[in-house]
Amino acid sequence: MLAFATAAFLVLTPFSMSAGWRGALLGMAGIALATRLRSGLAALAAHTPRAVAAFGIPWLAICAASVAWSVDREYSLGELKPELLYPLLAFVVFLVAASQNRSSWPRWWLAIVAGTVLAFIGTLLQDAGGLTIAHREIDAGPGTFSTHLVLVLQLLFALDWDAPWGRGHRPRALLLALCVLLAAAWYSGNRIIWVAFGAQLMVGVATWRRLPTARRERLAMLRRLAAVAFLAFAVAFAASLAERYERNLLHDTGVPAGLEHDLRPRLWHVAWERFQDAPWLGHGFGREVLAASFLPVTPPHVGHPKLRHAHNAFIDMALEVGAIGLAAFLGLLGALAWRYRAMLADPALAPLGVMGLALLAGFVVKNLTDDFLHRQNGVLFWALNGMLLGLAAGARAPRRD
């Protein structure tokens, strides 16, 4: 049951209408682990790096406790399950499952890739073919799906690695996969995704030589591929800016589209003012707990999405749980980065370290202009971190930081 539940969960993560199924599958996986509770708790205690626990536990605690002083207690309480409980459960499930059975990795890798491709194809069919597959966006919208693509990109590195973490040296498959990813990213219309991709690729280039299979001829080929990818990202980013400007040169109201660039600074100005009202403990958990403060910034143009938060994950975190909660969250990300960097020194774990650092780099950059530590993206982010830590722990004797 555990193998089925975890793989099916990963297939469904990019689909907007699968929230109930994702929750049920995580519950099934949790029940499967509970049947061997003693060994599961022992694995969790042994394989969670101390630094991760040292920052993660206080962060979880302050997020949960913030309901008590939230400006909207009902909203904050309602956010605990999808935004705190499910991500925590995903982290624990994949950490324990991976540490006990690393042979699940190829199945999980394939499940994530398959789900991503299916979501993209479904969106294309519904948008272009007039085929009604769902009554809402299949991929939960361009911003959400583009973030999902960022979470997936570093997994494609495995197409150049040998077992156990790789799929064999397949440069053509890697090139094809990157092309499909680029097409999906372009179709999303998101701009910051290209900067996030560039950050992930920079991490890959900087760490690739630490891999045990990094032979000279492979490195030369990968440098060429990286150079082409960087060029493609730069061209795509510039083209996306030009396309957005040309498409929205003038709004129906006669307001130049260029003023849209002022929206985030205005949101951040509002955020700064509200942050000063509760600088240490924040206003309560949930990225839209201060929605009433941000809604007036929404342009009056017909169809413009309502602005309900600061559109920066770290600013939102500061508003929710204050400077103390933000410090704990940043410490948690730093602890993860430190652990992944330490993996690079071990040839058996270096590929996991490369993926982990690229995952964090893409996540941080993508969330500088919006907040996608939310719903399925947040759950997948923590699931992937739990998975990588668990696989590393299962590959050798446990070692605490």
C-alpha cells in the first residue's frame, strides 16, 4: 500500500482537482507506516538531521501557535491542515519510506515526470482542442504549474547519471526532456521561471564535477548543453517580457501596461506597514491572513486577479509569523542547504546533494516574486526534501549532523 500511495500521490501533485485524492493518499501512506510505528519513529529520529529539526520544530510550533493571536483565527485555523499538516506528513512519509527502501526512487522519479507530462498534455488538449477535461484549470494556473516545473527540473539531471540515482547516460533523452520542460514553461507565460531555471542550472554546473561519474568527456558535453540551456533561458526571458509588453501595451482603460511593474513594490510597501504592526510574532498563519490590506492594490481592470498577499514567500512569512518565525524558516532552509552541501563530499550521495541544492535554489528564486509555498507546491517541496534526506540516510549508516 505504501508503494502505491506514494507513487500515486506524486503523479497527482500537478493536478488542481486532485486535492482530496492527494490527502487520501498521504493518509494511506501514513497508515502504512503506522503499522510499523516503532521502526518508523526510530527512522525519523535517526535520519532527520539535527539542524533541520532544530529549526523545523520551532517553525512548526510558531505557525500553529499563531492561531491564538491571529487577526483572523478562523482563517488561520483552516490553513493548518493544507499548509502545515499535509506538508509535514509528506516530509515524514517520504523521509521514512526512502530511508527504509531506496529502491522506491526509480518509481518515484518516473511518477513525478509522468504526472508533469500528463498535466501539460491535459492543459494543451483542454485549451487548444475545446475538450472539457475539467471545469477549471487542470494545472492550477500558470504560476502554480510553472513552480511545479521548477521543482521538477533538477530531477532531469538523473538522465545523465548512473544507477542507483540515475537512469543511465542518456544525453539525447536529457535534451528531449529539457525541450519539453522549456515548452511547458513557455506555455505557462511565467517570467520569473527562466531566472529560477538559470539558478538551478548554475548550481548544477557548479556541483557536477563532484559526481563520481563526472568524466572529462561528459563534463565537456554537459558544459555545451548548459551553455545552450542558459542561452535558451535568457532568450525566453527576454521574449516573455517583450510579449507581455506588446500584448498589454494599453489596457482598456488607457493605462499603460508598464505600470503593472509597480504592483509588487506597492504590495511590499503595504506589507512593510503591516509588518511594523506585529514585527515579532506576526498577524497569524496563512498567506492571505491580511487579504483586506492588499485587495485595494488590485487594479480596477476587468478580469485582473485579486491581490490578497505580498507576492513574496519570505515577506508573507514575516507577516504571518513575524521576524521570529521568518528566522526559523530561513534557518530551516539553511540547514537543508548545509546538509545537501555535505552530501557532495561523499561520492555515493553527491547526486542527491546536487538535486537538493538545485531544488532550494529554484524554490528561493521562484518565490521572490510570488508565494508558492502553498497547497500542492508546498506539499511537493517538502515531500522532495524528505525524499532526498531519506534516500541519503538509507544509502549509508545513519549519521547525525
